[in-house]
Amino acid sequence: MTRNTLMFALKLVVSITIFAALFVMFDLAEVWSRLKIHSFSYLGLALCGFLALLVSNAFRWWVILCAIRIDLPFAFTLKLQYIAAFFNQALPSVIGGDAIRMYLLQATGTPLQKSVNSVVIERMVALAGLIFLVTGLQPFVLAHVDLGPAQYVFPALSAIAISGIVTVMLLDKLPVRIRHWRAVTFFSVMATDAKSVFLSLKYGVFTMALSLFSSTLMAVIALFGARALGIELATMDALVLIPPAILASTLPISIAGWGVREGAMVATLTYAGVSEVDALVVSIMFGFTMVVSSMPGGLLWLASKSRRPS
């Protein structure tokens, strides 16, 4: 069994275990009965929200590509982003969406180093933006619940995110005597590309603003999904309480966040007066919306003239 296959199997176990625990806690028939569409208008808005999210994420990646001097049309970048979304959401496997982006970008003639750097930096910006959003919203979270010592977790994560970005930018400062090593050379080039993004007022601020927008948009998509199901959820409550659950789902311990996201949303949305069953249903609806919306990415993958990985 390869390492990737083993990691996938472990993530699958985590997702199944959490779902099993949730379904033991709640009546499965009640959960199923709540998964009925009450408003197709809101369902349509949720699906459109995912498309807007896809465009925002692709634009963020395209801006980073521009910053590190990779010239690609935005439409092509959007196509690669959609294919990656398909692999991440609708076809979670040992081949992640980020790896697909790296592969397809390299297939255009882009050097492997630049392909890897663009995706790694884009993921750093996306995660940092989500962490900063959750930290900025913490005063509103505290209005719902007393976090106790846990209130220091999000500020600490922000500090870690900033430290991580700074560390990456300093990778070209490694001792001269080892700079001829291949790995050191690789990290040195990554540091240069990271500086091109994060130390640029033009690129750094813009990409971070796009990350904050995308993170907020995910909460809006979940809100529309809740209203499509006829579940009462105030807009401000959704904007404040859903991002922490989405942040929890980014932990690389489950399949596409399934299971972890559901458990986190049950824990957070109950503070907005949403029942635990409804909170679970909102999260499942959010996941289904992501899966269904990403399906066209599979058609783009099949229609792609790029050589597929073996």
C-alpha cells in the first residue's frame, strides 16, 4: 500500500467514524426528513454562490501566477480551477485537486518549480485569509458563547500563519554552504516567488482581499443552503459561526472535510438557536452543493486535451 493510499484510507476512516457518531446521536429518519428542498430559489443561489466562489479562487490563483511571471489566460486558469474542484469535491481520491493543478499547469510548459510554487502560495493565501477572517470575527463569536481559554486559539493561529509566511520568505537565507543542494535551491526559488506576492502591495493586498471574500462567500453559500431547506438562520449568525466550522474542515484528517465540518457546524450553529439536527443538515447540504456544483469540472477534465497522469 502506497503512502498516499494509506493517507486516503485513514481520512476515510475519520469521516466515516464521525458520521457514524453523529448518526448514533441523532435520528437518521429525522435527518433525512429535514433534507427536503423548501425553496428552489435559495438552492439556485447556493449553486450560483459556488460558481462565484470558483471564479474568486481562480482569480486569486491567476493573480499569483501573474506575480511570479507566469502568463496564462484567466479563462484557462478558471478551467484548471474547476477541474481541481471536481477532484477535491466530487471525486476525493489519492490524487488531490492541488496536485492536478500542478500537473496540468506543468503540461502547458510551465516549469515544475513554478507550478508547485503557484499552488503552494495560493493555498497559503487562502488558509491565511480564512484564519484572519475567523480571528477578526471572534468578538462577535464571543457575543454568542464564552470560549474561555479557547478564545486565544484563533489569535494564536493568526500569529502562526504570519510566522509561516515569513518563514517561507526567508528560505533563501539558508547557509551558503548548502545552497547547492537541490532541495535548498527549490526552497530558495519558492522564497523568491513568495516575496513577489506577499511583499507586493499590489499582489499581496489583492490576493488577501480575495481570500477574505471567498471565505465569507462560503458562509453565504451555507446560509442559502439553510434557507433552501426552510431552516431559520440569521445572516449575521451565519457569517460569524460558519467560518470557524469551515476552518476546522481544512484540517487534513478527513475526506474533503466531510465529518469534521458536520461535527464543527453542530457545535457552532447551536449557539444561534439552530437545533443540532438542523445544524447537521445545513452542513450536509453545504457539502452536497459543493459536490453537485463541481461536477462540470469532470466534463472539463474528460474534454481536456492534456495528457492525464498515469
